Amino acid sequence: MSDKTENQPTEEHSEQPVAGEEKLSKNEQKRRAKAAQKEEEAKKKAAQKDEEAKKKGNTNNNNNNNNNNSAPAVDEETLDPTQYKENRSKMLEELQKQGVNPWPHKFSVTISVPEFIKKYNHMTTGEKSPDVVSVAGRVYNKRSSGSKLYFYVVRQDGEKIQIFANLGAFASKEEFDRINNSLRRGDIIGITGNPGRTNTGELSVFATAIQLLTPCLQMMPYQLTDQETRYRQRYLDMIVNNDIRDIFKVRSKVINGVRRFLDNLGFVEVETPMMNMIAGGATAKPFVTHHNDLHMDLFMRIAPELYLKMLVVGGMDRVYEIGKQFRNEGIDMTHNPEFTTCEFYMAYADYNDIMNLTEELICGIVKDVTGGTKIKYDIIPDPVNAPTVKEAIEIDFQTPWRRIHMIPELEQILNVKIPTPFSSDECRQFLLKLCKEKKVECSPPHTTARLLDKLVGEYLESQCVNPTFICDHPEIMSPLSKYHRELPGLTERFEVFVNKREICNAYTELNNSFVQRERFESQAADKKAGDDEAQMIDENFCTSLEYGLPPTGGFGLGIDRFVMLLTNTHNIQEVLLFPAMKPQVQPTLNHPAAPGQSSSSTSSSSTKH
């Protein structure tokens, strides 16, 4: 249930600084200087190529045929991105003048590229089928062999095929020249033709007609590795880096696997409010928003727990919710302010039952995604001095998992006896002194719960490479957990750690309304002392408990961190399609008019940001 989480754009998207722009950071100044240098180098390179072409007499005039959209003498991909876009816009405007719509409403696709490969992959070299197919996709590569033969690499839905465009197969030379001279890398095109293999054995569509469906106005990079650009422009990341979609396919499989597992056990999926008058259900700092009509501030939810338990009170014995949570905390490799969890609540179960379900659920999904119980995960031993040096470790999800009892294990490792009750100031002072002795950092406020959490992180979580349960947290750390039936001062709670990171949190739910109110009051005191993550008293939830919550087990899974493990990724932003990013200062640019628009109409609408 608890889940927390350098800017360098690529040269394809670098921009020049604007005169009079206010207070640029040093990093921004360096970035822009570097971009200007690269642009200057690109211009010199383009000029040099142009000069070489002139010397060779290869200016492409013989292939012009009085057509303004013929291949240019200068390699377009050496141009400044802004100039490239201007050239492309003019070309499209010329096409429209000729009666060609570069953005048609419809193209009838008869077979997808993956289906095409599956159906025709058996064909032998030189074989050609009489079948007529229509496929569509994005152009990733274009090359020609003279003026009568073009080859395209088109990708769609993660797979690619070759398009073989021969003048003899087209209706006319005029049509052949027009379409092939107007296509560029990044364009989305539709192709009609016959399946077959070329004499070199390449599975291809032998085109009889090609149609431009959507032109790409931007210069498409050949590679994209800059993290910030990848996260800010995820669409471009997915266009250039084909393997990125695999991460999100795994994510989809994980979510569907969780849903299927719970549905088969008779759970009901529900939806609960995203905005609340009280931020409850977890220990975290909330986001605040404002409801204009009600004239009141509201909190974005940090957990759906209290609502789900109220549904159990109402008679829905097995409920779950998969959805977003929002916590106003730091952004780092494992924390994002907006993240996805699954929480379920099961009446007449305790944390022992939930442990068994957790093992079955997690191990089952790992098997479904990877085909076994073991995965390889790369670790970076020294991320500061050697961030690119990785070592692969093996993580085994085979059950049963190891179980660590928090307080006894911590006392044994540190060779101390932690004083009780845990709520006493004596205990707090002891833990504070212990942290200082062991050089375990804990930022204020130095509450007992925070001090214990830091010690557990240093000495217990660090042991958990294979899936491990850390069990029986003190009551002071677990305001919503039921007290332990055998161990005074502790609760029936567990967290699951894999590769030293928490992915699950669960417990036997506290259903005594009197004790729950006392716990909330203790949390409120911590909040008053400066702990802005402590919970407030939720009177509505306390009232619901007075109607009777049956003995219940509750569970929370951090979907994002689990997906990170299964996809061997180290940054939570890699498994989020659109992760939270710091705002980027964008200089104002004078964009070229869209084809068919005057420059005045473009500038009048450019105030929208």
C-alpha cells in the first residue's frame, strides 16, 4: 500500500536561445550553447555536401520532371530541424495544390504487419503470391536503386516488413514519381500489392500502389537515448525504440493477471473517490486541490483503503480496486508522485491467509510473464562512480518465501534490547541514540516510527533479494493494523520486499472502533509535532467501524515496482508511459504556416500552449 517514488534534450530537438529570455540556469545555458554548436556543424556539413554534389554535377535536375517535390540535392537530414519542417510543409502545400490530400480520412487495411509475416513467412526466395493485400505502417527507412526502384522498411505493431516499389507495377510513371519523391522517413503510408520474397530472400510487399496517409513533419531521429527526451516525448521514444512497447505489454499482463486472479476468487472490482476531505489510508503527504463549487480544499487520495473497508462493512466481503494514488513526495528511481496500486480486502481472513494468497498471486504472475519462477535482474553496485557497470543477479520467486520477524531480528543483528512500550519516550530516545551510533540518517521529526523505519531499512530490507516477508510491525508504525494476538505492542502486518524494495503491504485489519480512534489520535499528535505524513482522524470511517467490520485481511501491491522487476528496469519512469517531469523552459519559436494556411492565421493561433 505504501509506494514512493538531468535534463539533456537530444540534438534533434535542440533550440536556439531567445533574446531577452530571463534567468537561464547554467545547465540550460550549456545545453543551448551545445545545441547551437551542433546546429552550426550541421549547416557546415550540409554546405559541404552541397558543394560536393555540385562538383560532381549530381544536382538531380534530370529527375525533376518539373515537379517541386522531387528529391533535393542536399541531404535533408543534415538540415536544422526547423528548416526541415519548413521544407516539408512547403512540399505538402504543393501536393495539396495538385489535388492530393496528404491526410486522407480512410485507408482500408486488409492485414496487419504481424499477421502478414505469420501468414506469408513460409514463402521461398523469388516466390510471389497472387494475393492482393493492403498494409499500413510508418516508414523507418527509404532507399532507391536508380529512379525506377525504391525500397521502404515499414513498421507496424512492433513488426517490420520491406516494401518493394518497382515502376513497372504502378499505374503510371507520373504516379510512381509523385509518391516516391514525396515520402520521407517517419511518414505513415498505406500499401497495396502482392506478398512475396525478393531474390535476396527478403519478405516483402510488391507494391502496386502507395498512399501517403499521414506525413511526418519533424525530422525523425535514427536513435534516441537521452532519458529526459524519451520521458517527455514518450511517443517519439516508442517510435524510435521498438523494445519500449514490450515494457508496457508486460505491465498490461501484470494488471490483467492480478484482475483475473482476484476475479476467480470471487472478488468484486470497485471504484472509490479520487478526491477526499481527509487524506487517509496510508502514511504519506497528500496533494491538495480545490473544489470551486463547494468552496473547499480537497486531498487527492493517497490510498483507497478506508473506502474499501467501508464496503466490507456494507456486506461486500471481497472487494478490490486497481487505480492511481497520489503522494506529494520526492521523485527518484523508485518513487513517482502518481503511481498505480492494487488493494483488496477479504472478510473472514487474517494476515496468514493473505501471506499465502500473496505467494500464489505473485509467483503465478511471474510464471505467466516469464515462463518460470526465476528472473535475471541487473544491479548497479556503484551508481555514483560507475553508473554503467552492471552485475546480473538471480531472483527466485519459488514459494514458500522467507519470513523475518521485525523486532526480534533487528535486536539480534544490533545486539540490543529495544525498550517497551514502543510508544514511550524512553524507546524513542533509545532509537535516536542507536541511529546516531550506527550512523543511520533520519531527518526530523524523530518519531519512534520514523527511527524504526530507518533501522529496518538499513539492517533488514538490505537482506531481501529473493521475495521476503518482514512481519509483525509495532503498533506505532501501523495505525490501521490489528494488534498481534500473541505479541503485545506488535501488529499482524507484513511487507514483501524483493531486491531490497517493498512491493506489497498487508495486515489483519483493525476492526475495534475504540482502538482505531486511539491510533488516529496518536497519528494526529505526530502530525502536530511536524510529521506531515501522519494521518488525520477520519470520523466517517470510525463511525463505519461502529456498525461492525468483520475480521478482515487487507493487501496492497505496488504495480509499478513489480513491473520494474519483471522488465529489468531501474527507474520507475521507465514503466510509466508519461512520468512526472520538472517543467521545461521552452523558447518561443516562429513556426512555419501549416500547408493551406497563411502565416497570419498560424500566428493568431500560436498563443495556445
